Amino acid sequence: MANYATHIAVGTVVSGALATLTVGADVIGPESIMAVTLAGVAGSVLPDIDLRDGRASTILFSGIAVFASFCVLFINAERFSLAELWILWLGSLVFVRYGLHALFYRIAVHRGVWHSLLAGLLWAGLTAIVFHDLLGRHPGVAWLGGGFMFIGYLTHLILDEIYSVDFLGNRLKASFGSALKIVDTRYPGHSLTMAMLTVLVLFLAPPMRPLVDAVSSPALWSGLNERLLPDGKWFGVIGGPANVALSLI
């Protein structure tokens, strides 16, 4: 399997490339592009959340705990006193970071249900809900964040499969096929539970139609095609025969 640094590096490159296309398409504002890009980077390490005693899982659960505790704080900001809010914030932080963390590893198996496309779809739906319901983003932007999350997740799974091939020895390692799969058939109960959770999450998520309409718009692709290469000199300085040849096509 690829290490943590490799997943972060590749995930950042893939998310950055997608962000560049998004900026070129001019479909969301600059205040949202960073958020959806970070969703893609987060997706590139999330499959390792079930890695016991791993640095990636510790960092991920710490991040989830911080995010969840502030959600609890903001939701209850008008209902309780400052002392009560402090207790709620700290309690939810400790509960998620240590309580849920320990409970999760009692039932999780590395490269199990979390190393699957089904899990990626679950995280994409959760991301869309967070963007829409907690961050107040438009449904199209929310699902764009979900799409970045899913692609980052898929990048992780593909990278693990690539690292399962010993190119020098011309052989497949024992781990080949355990990372990239639709569902984990070894644990049907876990997979069924995740499938039901995914259906519930997609039901609660905002409508996906705005994103589908935006992505399928001919105007969007026409605009991207026009902006794909510079019109004349590269960076306003460098020009050459390649530009002339392209202009004649």
C-alpha cells in the first residue's frame, strides 16, 4: 500500500487539477473553491481511517472530532450559557476523538468495507450534507464538494492497487484486489449496514440536479475549450510555432 505522504501528495495534485478546471469553468465562487479542494484532499486519506494505530487514522479522527465539536457548539450557541457550551464542546470533542475512535476499531477491519466504492459514495453524500446544511452552500456547490471527496477517495483506492503490483518481479502481491472494490463481500453484514447508511445519507442529501445540469451544460464545456490554451503567447511572453499550428486546426 502507498504510505500516508504519497496519498496526501497525489490527492493534492488530483484535487488541484480538478480545482483548476472548476476555476476555469467559473461555476463557483472563490470562497468555495478552497473548501471543495480540501474535501478532495481529505478523501485521498479517508480510506485509511480503519488502519489501527496508524498516523493517518489518528489525524483523521482528531480532525473529525474538532469539526464535530464545533458543529455542536454552533448548533447550540443560542440555547445554553457559556459554561454549558464549553462543557458540550469539550465533551463532544473527547467523545468523538477517544470514545468513537475506540469503538470504531473494535468493529473495523483494515481494507474492509471502508476500502470500497460504496464507502466513497457514503462519504460523498456526507460531504454534500455538511456543505449544504452546516456551511449553507448551494446544492450544486455541496455536491461539487461531494464529487471532489469521491474522486479523492477513488484516487486512494487506485493508488493502493498500483502499489500492490510488483513491477520489477512481475507479480501481484497478496494485497492486490483488496483496495479497489465495489463492496466488501468478505463481511456481508458490514457491507449491508454501510449500504443502508448510504441510502439514508443520499436521501437526506441536497438534490444533485443543479450539479448535473451545470456539468452537462454545453456552454461550460465550450468555455473550458476556449480557455484550455493561451490565445497567442504563453504567460504573455512566450510564443512559438505551436500556437500557430493550434490556431490553424
